[in-house]
Amino acid sequence: MSPRAFELFAGEFLVYAGLERISVTRYIGDGGTDAEGDLIAGQFRLPVGIQIKRYRNNVQRNDIDRFIGALSGRFPQGVFMTTANYGKHALRKASTSIPRILTLTGDQVISIMLDNNLGLKSSHGNAQQLVIDPDYFATFEAQKQLLTRKIHESRQNHTIDSPVNDAEAVSEEKAIELTPEEDLISLNALGYSLSVDPNRVRRWLESGKLEADGYQSSGERGNYYFRRDRIEQIRAELEIEAKPASSEEWRQEFLDFAKSRNLSKSYKPVMVKAVFKLVDRDGKVKMDDLVKEFRDFYVQRAVSGLPVEFSVPLLKDPTTASDRAIMRLIITNPLERFLIKNYFEYYPDEGVLRIAPQLWQELRHYEMTDVLKSADEQIAYYYNRGTPKDE
């Protein structure tokens, strides 16, 4: 990717990394922040400065030192994101410094992309087999054409193998703020920011209920873009409920969502039942156990001669589906909607799914029992109504 396209990608990725109210700043040189925003931790908003380094080699101590200098007096903490990893001295400095630096490695970036299907597509129509989607990355090259102001890149050092030295950083640093017309996010990122299924956002576009700020075709893909500063305006215009402001609202919103009968597949209540059966005292569930419990539900239906699922090849014979395929099904279908709404957290490196701590602490036993009862009712409702239409 070109340097400019990579910046555009990073601006979108940060939405999926748990940041809101992001504003992107382009620095010429190596001593400033690339973006700033609020890191969401439950009901808390933590203002952070962000540094993004497209490196092959590990981030070193001097990179962290320069970032600390850029944060001082402006942010109480920072997020450092790299496509590589960190040297041990860099990690030690990041974890003990004030402001404290949260570090994101290239492997963690990939994990977040996998969790959200960023840069992936189905292979030859097989939804369970995913391959890299070149068109996704090409969209960021195409998006450059939508910008109303050109920023000269000749002075920017984007050497992948090594950063500029301290002297160059001091002499070259110059902040350039992106205008609202330039700071765009994709349709999927908008859906994530609004806690709304991106398919619903696309339907709003097609019906004329929502208007995009830009459009660009890349390969077979048509890409819609929206100004980042319009997110809250769009929320208000479409009467999308604001995120809960209190723990009571948070708990009630989750309970309403978990009990909703708005089903196009049986996955949601099946997953909810499995999660609440397996959850430990800390609100955690091992993903391997969840996969087994999820599959067992469909195996039992197949053995009993009952309908398993409508028009889903993977579940035609659930006994032959691989654990990997079942896990991918769970992640890309029911779990994704719980992650978008911040009800659940998923840690692929640990193989653990966790009910958001602020939610888990508020749930009462009788409410969990009520959710399980509702899940059984949703399952019965789903299969009794026959082949569903997509909702």
C-alpha cells in the first residue's frame, strides 16, 4: 500500500480497535501523534494519542521515548500500533512510563482484522473458507481520489525497515489536520460505530434513507464512504438509540437484545444458551467449549430427525463440520453482533470469549435464567415458522 493509503486503512482500523471520536492528524516527521480519540473501556472513555508505525523490524526504545514526548501534557495515555513487534526495552518503557503506552503488535492487528473480516472474502462462494480480498486494500488507494485537499508526501519518511533519527524528527515535524471532508470511514466502519449491522446500513442507503459522502468503485466492489464527524448526526437522524449512559441502561439493552425474536438464523439463541451454560464466575467461556456446545445442539436435532438449519450447507450434516468451520460460523454470525454492541469481548490469542465485565457485574441470576428461557422460546419460534426471510 502507498503511505497515504496505509494511513487511510489505519484510520478505519482504529474503529475496530475500540476507539471512538477519532480525529486523524498527519505529521511530517517522526515525533508526533498520528491520531487521537477515546479508547472505550466499558462505560469509560479514555482520551488517547495514537502512533502508527509500518515497520518490518521491531519498535525500539527511542520510538517509545519520542511518542512519550509527543503525549506529555496532552494525553494521559497512548496507543502505539505497529505492523511488527517490540524490543524488550521498548516494552518495558511503554509499560512503566507516564503517560502509559498501550502496545498493539502486528499479530494483534491481524487478529482484530480476522475477528471483523477486514480484508477477507469468501473463497468461491464458500462462506467458511476465507481468503485475502485484494479489493479491500485497493479501496484505500481509490479513496485518495475522494480527498478534496492533496497533502504532499515527498517530505514524509515512510521507510519500512527503519525509522528516521531524532534529529530528522525534530527538524521535520509539522502537523497537518485533515479536514472533515477528507476524514472518511467505510460503510462497515460506520455500522460498527453505530452498533448496527452493516447490512442494515446498506439497506438504508439503497432505500434513500441514508446518503453517503463519497462513492468509489474498486474491482467488483462498490465502496461508500462517510465523514467521521457525521456519525452522531446520522445516529440522531435515523433515531438510533445512543449508547447506554448508565449500568442499568446497559444491562437492560443487553437483555432486550438477547431476547429479541428478530431472527434470520437460529444461531443467536443457540449461542446465548451455550454461553450462559458454560460461563465461569469471571464471565469467561473457552471458545473450544463453546464450539462443542454449539455443534451438539445441531447434532442432537439431526439425530432426532428435526430440521437443523435452513439453507446452510455447513450444517446440512453438523457431524462432519470441522471445529474451525464452526468457530468461524460463530464469529461471523451471532458473535459479531454481540461484539459490535460491546456486550462480549473476544480474545483469539487466549481462545476465550468474555461477557463485558461491566455487564457481567450487573447481571442477576434471575435475569440469566430469564435469558435462557427466552432462548428456548426463540428457538421454538424460529423452527415453527419455517424457512425464514432475511431480516
